[in-house]
Amino acid sequence: MKTGIRQHQLIIVWLALLLLSLIGLGGVKAGFHGLVFSLALLLVAGLKIQLIADWFMSLREVRMFWRLIMLGWVLVVTGLIAIAFIFTPPV
Amino acid sequence: MLVSSKLKYPRGDLAVWAFIYAELLVFSLFFVGYAFARMLHPAEFAAGQQTLNPVLGLVNTVFLLTSGWLVAAAVLACESGSRSLALKKLVVATLLGLAFLAVKGYEIGHHFAVGYDLDTNTFHFLYLFMGSFHFMHVVLGAGVLVILAVKVNRGDYSNGELRGLESGAAYWHMVDIVWMILFPLVYLMR
């Protein structure tokens, strides 16, 4: 693939990452909080990590095994965090 | 016979990738530990989060994401032989890394100045510990970026052997990945 196209793809990924980050803080500033909002933020975090891994670290070009390690890490970490949040008593 | 067009191994040195996955594992223990500590002390964590400034966290997110994009673009530029372009991107990426450190340093310093420290309670311990631990990784990563910039400037990657550059870049992206969980977990998830 031509370098120019790949550079443009990186810009699109970067802009998507910025947008996803703004949405998170925007939600907090708009007064969103609680379990559902926290789980949504975890989902967005997982998505951002996959974007970074696939496009910035070029894992999309590599055999599935290496991508699965990253995906597995994301799922386990965000899953355990989600479990802890689900079982946290309301303040 | 079908032959996969995928690379067998990730770009960069495999030892660096093993190091990256080990680092992610260590950070994940802190993240999960934070979440379960919050489960035990919800009121303490809710009050602690009120003392943080999420706007500064977002500013630092923008710094790291932009820096990460520039490093990825620098690798591509180097691959296509645009050495000067790669150098410029790496220099700006390093400066953004330093900007992250300045903001985070201010934040941690302010936290101490208003009277919170590692002994205050579990939330402040974890906030300061995880933040400082990540801070040290950014310091190391910024140092790596400086070395990469020097090597690009010297033309060390002109022969098409980019493994060193790709390894350093992968480390920097790992620092980025950690922040993608650390920021929402500590600042936003209430």
C-alpha cells in the first residue's frame, strides 16, 4: 500500500481516538456518572486500545496470535474492572 | 495452497514485545487492584476523585495520542525514505511527551501541595502510585524517542533495517495504551 494512503489512514485513526476521548470527558461534564456510564467508558477504552494496537503498532499486519494476546489482555482487564464496578455498592 | 500475507511476528524486536506484554500485565494488576479497592471503599474513592482535574487528564490524553500518531507516522516516513520528515515527527512527538510530563508533574506536585500524599488513604495512594509509575514510563519512553531521533538524524535506518525504530515506537505506544485505561478509570469512572 502506498505510504501516502497509510499516512492518511493514521490521521483518521488519530482523529477517531481524539473524538472518543472528548466524548468521555464531555459525558462527565454533562453530568453523566454511575455504572452504565462507567461501563461505556470501559468499552470506549477497549476500542481505543485496539485502534492503537492495530494501526499505530501495526498489529493488523501480523498473524492473529499476536493480536489475540492484546485483545485477550484488554478483555480480561476491562472485564475484571467491570465486575468490580458492578459489585461496588452505591455511595 | 493458501499462503497468509500476514507477518509472522510483530514489527520490532520480539524481546521488546515480550517486555511490552509483561509491562501491560504489571499495569493490569494495578488497574484491577484499584477497581477492587474502590469496591471496598466507594465513598473514599468518590471523594478522592473530586480532588482531580479531568480536564488536565484530557489534555494529557491529547498529548499522548498525538505523540503516538506522530511516532507511527515517523516509522512510515522512515520506511519510505523520508528521513527529514521522520525526524521532524519524532522531535514533535518527544516534545509532546515532555508536555505530558510537565502537566502530570504539575498535577502530582499540586496534589502534594494541597495536603494529599501516599498515606492519606487508599485512593490517594493508588492515584499517586499508578500516576508516578506511569510517569516514569513516559520519562523512559521520551528518552527512547530522543535516541530514535538521533539515530534517524544520523541515517542509521537508511538501509531499510527499521527494527530498532519499530521497537522504540512500540514501547511508546504501550505507554499510550496504559494511559487509555488509567485516565478513564481514575478520573472519569464514578
